Amino acid sequence: MPKPTLARTVLSLLTLALLPGAAQAATIKVATVSPLSGSLAPIGTEVRRGAELAIEAKVRTFKSQGYDLVLAPFDDQASATRAGAIARDILADSAVVGVVGALNSSVSNVLAGAFEPARLATVSPASTNDALTTHNWSSFSRVVAPDRAQAVAAATYLQEEVGAKSVFVVSDNTAYGNGLATALQTNLKRRSIALSGYAGASDPAGIAAAVKRVTEAGPDVVYYGGTDDIGAALVKALRAAGVKAVFMGGDGLDSPSFAQRAGSSATGVVYSTGFGPVSAYSGSEVFARQYQAKYKAAPSGVAMMAYDATNALLSAMNTTLKPGGALPTRAQVSSAVRKVNFAACVNKSALLCDSISGPVAFDTSGERMRSRVLVMRLGADAKASIVTIKTVTADSLR
């Protein structure tokens, strides 16, 4: 065999470089941040799954442009104290140009603050605390309605449908729970509904103390701001103590795990939510079918919102891609997110939509321009039915 010459070697390398698929694709990542372990893992996993479906649907599109699209899930265990380390890990990976998360508002607050100097685009599918869009962050946006929108819907329902005269408010002491509880109290006052008491409850001792105070106050309604794990324990304790007051909460209760944990005590529970049943949205049929096939379970509203949040990021990223596989800058993606404008799907059996939850566009604070708040009631079969729907705009909440 003749000895290869330098010229022949160079020619061979050039030929290989020109072969289809020979070029090395650049890796571009979308990170998710949500609880994947601990008591909120069931709903936190929905965030990862919704993002995963959106990414899988766009892998070929990105590949055709020279990019390997990859999901990078992070487990925050619903802990704001873990968020700082997670933010540092994400920022250190230059391939991450967008983040979907977090589930908990307290975690989103830490992440968004850490990401803002780097202009790393973050779109939350579930963090509702009002303060998150008051910091003039240019890189944080959300697709879910804020607490103040839920509070308006909840207080209106309690006044017009329940005829409540007094409400006892309980928070789980998280940023989310406190924000929702505060917003609800403001709206109760506007409607001249008496606040019969307020308590924080984040552990068994706190729940027991809250139940004692509720029993003594005798309110028409117990309103709970917080996540489904504490909420389930609270409503079970209230019912065991003989409290028959209407139990209402926010979208922290909009999770299959709430009904499972609460058991028979979940019957009659009412909650406001920016999520709701996936079947209530146009364009949901294909998404629900694909989710069921992949995960052997029905999707929750959180999974749907995570899917929409991820698509907003992917759309923004796609507008910034350049030939040759160079990664877009984080600032470019953040800027592009604020220009996203998805129309609503009009056909439930249409091809998989970019936005299932309705039109998606953001104002200058990162708030969704238009969203819906649903009031739901759980039946004896643990299935929720829609009581009423309120459409809210970002302008109306200022």
C-alpha cells in the first residue's frame, strides 16, 4: 500500500467535511427548574414533561439549522435556598440560552435575579407572585396569570356565588402563598367581606393551630394560599375537626396530587387557577394524546403551561439562530422572547399547536398580555368542573 502523502490526507479530510451530516452540530440547551424530588415532585415533574414534549417536537427543526436541541432538567426540591447554586450551574453552561421555570415563586425570584445580569431568558409556567414582574427585569416572563388576577376572580366568586360574609385566610408561608393571601385580602376589603382571621401554617403544628383558630372564628369560608401538599393536610384536618366552611384556594391546588392526598376531604373544594383542565382549551387534543402516550398519564394544566412557555422560548431562539452553528447570545434570546406573538389554536383536533392555553404575547414587564382565570370545584369523583371563567388583561391589573 502506498504511503499517504500530505496532499492526499488533506484532500481526504476536506472530502469528509463536505459529506452530509459530517459537520458537528452545535449544542443548544433549554434548562427546566422545578421540584423533581420531595413533596412537590408530582407537579414539578409536569414542568419537565411539558417542556420535554415541546423540545421533542422541535428537535428536527433545530437540527436542520445545525443545532442539537437538548433539555437540561434541574431539581430545585421547591427550595429557594437551592436556587442560588442551580443558577450558578446554569449560568456556567454557555450552551443554556433559555430556562423554563420555576414552579415556586420563591425559587423564580432567586433565579430571575441571578439571571438578569446575564440576560438569560426565563419563562415561568407557574410562578404567580405579583412582585415577580415589578423588578424591571428584562429577561423574566411568565405565561400564567398573576396572584392579583386570581384574587379578583376568587373574591368575585365568594361575593356573588357564595354570598360569603366572613373569610379566614391561611397561607403556607411561602412567597407564593403569602402573595396570594395578601392579594385576596385586598379584594375582600374592596367587597366589604370581613376577614375573620389570618394564620400561617407550613407544618403539622402550624396546621393544628390554624384549625383551632378557624374553629373558634366560625367563618363562612376558609381561603388557603399555598401548595397542594400543605393544602391537602389542612383541609383534612379542618374536616376532621368538624369545620364545614367552604374551602377555597389558589392554583396550588390545581394538581391531581391534591385530590389524591386530600381523599374524601377534597369533595367540594373550590380553587382559582390560571391552568384548569387541559380539555378546556382549543388545540389541546393532540397535546393530551401525545402526553398520554409518552407518560401513561393525563397532562395537568401545569404541563400545558410548561409546553407553552417552552415554545415561547424556542420561537425566540429560532429567530436568533445563524448559519454555521454559532449560538445566539442570551441577550438576543431575551429580547426575542418579548416579541413572541402566538395566536390561539381554533381547532382542538388541529396539529400540535405552539400555544395551547391561548394567545401568548408579553408586555414590557414580562406579564402575559391576556390570560384566563378559571374557578373550579372538585366533585366526589375527584374531578374538577368549571364554575366560571374570567379573562384578564395585563393592563387591567396595573
